[in-house]
Amino acid sequence: MGDIDDIAKEKRVVFVTVGTTSFDALVRAVDTPEVKNGLFKKGYTDILIQMGRGSYIPTRATAENGSPALDYFTFSSSIADYLKSASLVNSHAGSGSIFETLRLGKPLIVVVNEDLMDNHQSELAEELAERKHLYCARPQTLYKTISDMDPGSLVPYQPGDAKPVAKLIYRYLGFPEE
């Protein structure tokens, strides 16, 4: 009898992380009514933004008609618990954030920071998106990515076996094989 009520009240949190840098374009994009409404339509009830060194301050809000609650903070000694409790992660394109989220099996939208020079991060995000492990967006395409996404269609990421590479390096360096 209470099951439907419990499901209806279940929090579905979108955790947004920019890492230790500044990525105001991502924080601004998430803070738009369009993106917040898009997330709400997909069933997300709360947005928590880790905004790093950014100067743009998002608007704190409680859940209202067609919009999830929104809160933010600058830094935390560890974001692991936030990632674990998230229903969806929206991240900058840092490899640490990407692979930590994928290892947890969380749906992930990686937003590429186009202001970075020599943006090798975009190559990683685009390759993993092509393999259907995550979604890749830019700040200006975030709403469309959210609207089009189907988290159930993502392919779980399986980390590779590093032992053959390690053996090759050991052999090359002249170390005895284990």
C-alpha cells in the first residue's frame, strides 16, 4: 500500500561536479530554467552542484512546480559519497571524475569545457560517448542531451586488465616477471 507513495517520494539526485577548477559555463547551464525543467521531466527531484573555484553562484531553490530543488557547495575532501548517492552525474571532462563515476555504474553526462586549450579531455569524453558508456555535451547542448538521453541505453563500462601491459613494461625494464 505504501510502495507507490515511497516511490513517489524517492529522491533522485543529479550531482554536478566541476572538480577543483572553474567551469562557470556548466554551472550556469545547469542553473537555467530550461535544464532544471528538463531534469524534472526526467524524474530528477534534486540538483547538487560542486562548483569548485567558479565565480558564478547558482540560485538555491526548493522543489517547485516543474523544477527540482537546487543546492551547491565549493569543495569537499571527497566527492565519493555524492557520486554513490547520485541518480545521475553531470561532470566536467576530467578523467578522474569520468572513470570514478563509470566504475560506480552511474549514468553520466560529461560536459566539455571548450575554454580549455589543447582539450584532450574532449577526445576521451567523445570516445567513451561513442562506445555508449556516457553522454557527451557542451554547455549550450546540455538541455538537448538531457531531453534525448535514455540512461537505460548506456553500456556498462568494464575496466581493462592492466596485467599484460604491466608484464610488458617489466620485461622491457629488465625486471623479473612475477
